Amino acid sequence: MNYQDISNPSLQSWVDVPQGSDFPIQNLPFGIFSKGNNASRVGVAIGEHVLDLAVLMEEGFFDELSLKDGSVFHESVLNPMIALGKDATRAIRGRVADILKSDNPELRDRTDLHKEALHLQKNCKMYLPLHIGDYTDFYSSIEHATNVGTMFRDPKNALLPNWKHLPVGYHGRASSIVISGTPIIRPLGQTKDAEQELPVFGPSKRLDFELEMAFVVGKNTSMGQRVSTQEAENYIFGFALFNDWSARDIQTWEYVPLGPFLAKNFASSLSPWIVTLDALEPFRVATPVQEPAVLPYLQFEGLKNFDIQLEVYLQPEGSSETKICSSNFKYMYWNVNQQLAHHTVNGCNIKIGDLMASGTISGPTPDSYGSMLELAWKGTKPLKMADGSERRFINDGDTVIMRGFAQKGTMRIGFGEVSGKVLPAN
Amino acid sequence: MNYQDISNPSLQSWVDVPQGSDFPIQNLPFGIFSKGNNASRVGVAIGEHVLDLAVLMEEGFFDELSLKDGSVFHESVLNPMIALGKDATRAIRGRVADILKSDNPELRDRTDLHKEALHLQKNCKMYLPLHIGDYTDFYSSIEHATNVGTMFRDPKNALLPNWKHLPVGYHGRASSIVISGTPIIRPLGQTKDAEQELPVFGPSKRLDFELEMAFVVGKNTSMGQRVSTQEAENYIFGFALFNDWSARDIQTWEYVPLGPFLAKNFASSLSPWIVTLDALEPFRVATPVQEPAVLPYLQFEGLKNFDIQLEVYLQPEGSSETKICSSNFKYMYWNVNQQLAHHTVNGCNIKIGDLMASGTISGPTPDSYGSMLELAWKGTKPLKMADGSERRFINDGDTVIMRGFAQKGTMRIGFGEVSGKVLPAN
């Protein structure tokens, strides 16, 4: 099945997909999972299940694709599969759609195979699905940059002079990117409040999340090669939710002049399912108007933003979730094509599995801000939790949960969630 | 032979080591090389030769070490060998010293093996010797930070408030770190001079080098684990020369507020031989006095700087080299133990093969500054080349060569060189 046909809302699967599921047959995101004592391998989410591609491969379900390398489904990261190329991964996803559609008996009627090939997600363990060579974080939400500039600099000149001319970005730490569900230990570090004469050392007192999306690089370049905005999507495999945990007090003291370092590199969390660019096709929307006009290498044509609803929930220890943010990926001032064109315009090479995150995604209204820093406005407007407690930043024992989905009528392409519970400093 | 004994200046090898060689038997650095059609593998430099550890392994020379995994010498990076642990790599280097010392006939008299096991360096190809998971760059030279602060901010307050309280660092790009000798393509990018109203796009006009040393992480940590200054050296495998190429005009426009990005990530160059920490033992010197006192987690005992002479040469196309800088690694205000303790104090995990660079190493005198920016003082004091031409920054066709060595009497522990020729923007 070709990727456009998979997006047809009337397509249905013989695997039960509950209403409101993030993973209908139109989605089919890739992840790395294990079940029981089996080694981790490639799976595709469908409804509440994971389809085991390694088992399907062994049973001959992918024979017709003549893949260059069938062992990719047995790998513990998606990189080797992605390295087969976009034609191949499209063919794999197309074949999976084919296998799963209601009227195809191939696997549907092989009930003997279901126990091996189709697992309940709740019985599976998910893993960081990528070997991430390099991780880049952008700063592409104009609302977020304006909020930060307003709080810490001058409300009248909230945006720095370069902000509307280039998608500001910086390098982050790849080693400390963890899969959703991994506990986050509150970082220790140096901080210095304005009224303090000397810095002090201790657990961060202003631990924050950043609501982000990240895209996965799907194709290598060589040094010296540039990727144009027009070609950029050939180099993007898919998207996931990303929480760029931040210690605001450490950040304030350390970040001038070379940028955030220990305030960020203690942990970032990634959601387990990589939703392909193809699955998001129906949700393309225009990028906000860019004024002043950008330089030619950043100009682009077509709909390059995506209408993806984003939500953040905070769950205090032993209590229920409170929704604290509703934002949308469509607010991004700089789109991913521009980010990639900018990143490579100097000849910087990119590699399959590199992760490029959006930066905090804030919307125009106070309930759409993508960080506690903004939601509680530097601690001046504490957030009320369902259990009656208040939050200025994240407390020990709090779990931060981000969810994301694109919706059109009854068709919902979801990302699942990225969550992390904060443990006390050790 | 134990590592202290290798440092004995009277130790000699049966392999000829010319006077002034960087690679006497007291050094024995590790690298990755290939000869002819052989696959790349682990080698050790001795005089003008490379000793092929893969061949020695096959011939049984390492049998007595009972290594957990003998295939490490056949790998295309040093990471698996380093992962055997410091005891093992010390034993390997000790055994190599044993095999090479004058009075040991084992290999000396196996002349049949010499052609296979001992290659002239000039006939070998060298490779990036590491899989670099993450690359961090510090900013630890007080002279460099002071020079930059003087040029771009206020000479009276050249150092930013945090500078003497923590070793400022930031994350760089791992994918574009290349082995010495790789040509460097002049980057394109956005720049905006103060007098320009809008940014312009084109080849960088202020291409620069940064004279740095980098250390290689030799042991993994888990997230949440801290490495103390006391333990730090257990996590350091060795050192190399590092050129952190920088486009000053791109940097000026992009780096506020999140730090350098495209100004740096187009390329960094690493020298091919990793000199072990053990080989540098005789060259320990005191760290400069740190005043004000640093926080307890940054305090340390003992001699933690290294007296390593560093030189930079510039060779215009078709002309001879001009020495443009003589600096020394001993000037570092923050030592590597402090850098590593700081990097992990928030629980950030490190991995074998991670590279941590010093930042530009400038000394106290104008001829010891470690970048063109400082040597030519923002272009106001052009440097004279041997061929009569002048340089404010790096021209197309210029080759920048950095050399480093520690010397005590006739004993010289050298790093070889890291070089790169600048090609025109493409």
C-alpha cells in the first residue's frame, strides 16, 4: 500500500483499535520493544498492540519487499532500518498496513501466529529507539522566545536581533537522552541568585520541563554538503515528543556566554514511538508569516508546519493528573525544513538517528506556554493542582506527562506520551 | 613493564628512534591506522614506525595478558580496547614497552615478522581513532577568556561573573570531528557587522583556528553518578591535540543567547595519536592559584596541570611554515579533574570515547595566544608570514598545523601534529 493510501480515514484494521487510540492503521509508528525474555527488536504500534516485525520477517511476510537487509528488524535501534532509505521504510510501512487491513487474511487468519507477533503494549518494555549521534535543540517558538525575553530582559525588545533572521539552535548532550518512563534525578549544581554574593551548591530549586517535539534524521550527509529547504523532508524520518528537562537556577548562572550546559544535560526524555513524516501528511498547515523576509537559503514553499495538539500534565506523587498546558506544534515560527537547511548551510554533516528538537513550544495564550517558567511566570503565578497543592516549578515525586496527537474528524494520529517522574537529588 | 618504569628516561628501544622524535619508547600512544589493503586496526607509534597490535595479537605476543577480548586490536576505533579498563590498557602498553625494549629479542630477532608488524608511519593511513559519542568544549584558559572579554566587552571586567567559579563549557558537534589532514571547507553562513542593517549570506570572512587539547573519556558512568576531582583521572584515557575551527563572523551574529553553533560545527580536527595519561606523568605541574576559592566539589589535591609545549604554524599555499604561536597546556586555569567533576556533578553520564576539549589555550604573552582573533588582535595587528604576506584570519589554501610535546632533558613525549588545509567555500 502506498503511503498516501494509508492516510485514507476509511481504512480499517482487523486488530481492534479503540476509539480515540493514538495508533490507528493510519499511523503505524516505529519503536523498539521487548516482550518477556526476547531481545529488543523493531515493532509497530497498532491500537493497544505492538506488531513484532522481527517475527513477521522470519515468517516471510516481508519477502516480497526484497529488503537489502532483513536483519534490521532484530536490531536494538531503528538506525539500520532507517538506513535502508526512505523508499524501503515506506515500503515496510506500506506492507505493514497491507498486513493489518481488515480484508487481508494473511496474518488475520493465522491465529497461531498472533501470540508471537502481536503483543499488548502494556506487556512490553519500550527502549530508546535510536542511536543518537548528535542532538541539536532549536529555539523556534516565537511565543517562548518572547516570553523568556520579556521575563529576563526588556519586554519592549524581547526578541534578540538575530532571532527573526535565523533559527537559533545549539548542541545538547546525546548520552543523557532517555526513553519515556525513566526516572529523572533532580540535578545538583551551582546557582547564584541576584542577591547572593557568591554561588552556592545544592539541588536545583527551579526544575522545569520544556514541551518540545523532535525530528529524527533519516539520511546522512557528507561534510560540506548542504540540504536545501526543498530537499529537507527527504532527510527527515519522523517525529516524537521530547521533554528537555531544565534546571532554571543552574541555567541562569552558567549560560552566559556559551549557552546552557549542566542546566540541560542531566536528562532529556523521548517518547517511544517515532511517527513517520508520511503519517503526518494530512495535518500540514502554513508556517506563520515571517517578517522581515528571511535570506534565500531559508525561504521555502508549501505547508511546512503540522497541526499537532500538545498537552502537558503534572501528577503529584499519589495524586491525579492536572492538565497544565495545551499547546500546538503549528505555532512554530521556524519550520523543520528551515531548521535543517540552516543546520547544514555551513557544511555540517548530519547522520541517521540524529535528533533535532524544536525548543519549547509555547502558544499565544497563557495556558499554552510550554514550560513551568512561563506558565507560573517566573514563580509569580503558581499553578493549582487537582489535589489543592501549588506549583511554581517541579517538586520531587511529581511526574510530568506530555501527550500529542493530530486529529481530523475521527482520524487521530497520536504520539503516545513521554513521561518522567522526578526523584530527589542523591 | 609497569607504567612508572616506562617513563624511565634511560629505557631504550631496538626500533630506531631519531633524536627529537615525538614517539620514544616512553610515549607509546595509541592510534588507528591501515597499511595497504589491510583493514584499519590499532597501532602504537614508536619513532617513525607504527607497531601493529593486531598482528602481534595473532602471533601470540599478548597471550600472557589473558585479555578478555583479543579482537579489540582489529577494531576500527579504540573504544573497545579502552573499554577493557585501565588495568588492561596499562598492561597492553606495558607489554608493548616490554616487546620494544632494547634487550628483548622476542620481536627484535623475529625479523621475518618486522615487515608485517612494523610499518613506517609515512606509509600508513591514519583514522579518527574514536567513536565520539559526545563532544564537550570548555573555555578554561583565563588568558583567552580575558582577551576575548577585553576585545568584545569591557577590559576592566573582561571575565564574566561566573568564570572563576566554574569551568564554563558547552556541547559541540561530534559528527564533524575529523582526523588530522582532512581538508576544511570554508563555511558559508549568516553574518552581520555592526554597521550593517541586515544580515548577509556568504563565505565566512573571519575563519580562525583554536589551539586546544582534548582528553578522551576512558570509563562510562551512569546517569546520576558524579565523578569527584579525586577520581577523575580514572576516567581519563589520554590526550590529543585539537583544532576547534571557528568562523568568528558567524559566531558574533549567532551566539547570543544559546552559544556557538554553526560557527563551530562545520569541522574540528583531532591529532591521530592518543597519548596516555600515564605517559604524561613526568610532566605534572601545579594548576594556577584559583582565587576566589572554588566550591568544595571543584577543590583538588596534587599536580593536575601538564607542562606541554604547544605550537601553531601557518603554511600559505605553496610556501613554507611560519610559527605564529607558542603556548603551553600548563596555563589552564581549570584542570581536567575539575572539568570532569563539574561535567558530572549534575548527574550527566559520560561514555568511553567522549571527547572533552580545553578551549583555546592562550598564554600570558601576545605570541602565546591560541587563536588568530587574539594573535592579530581582532585584525588590528596582522601577522607577517615568511613569504611576506600578512594574515588577519585564515586564507583559502592556508594549512594550519599544531604541534605539541612535553620535554624533560632529552626525553620528549610528543603528540605529533594536527593539521588542516582550508579549501574555498563550495
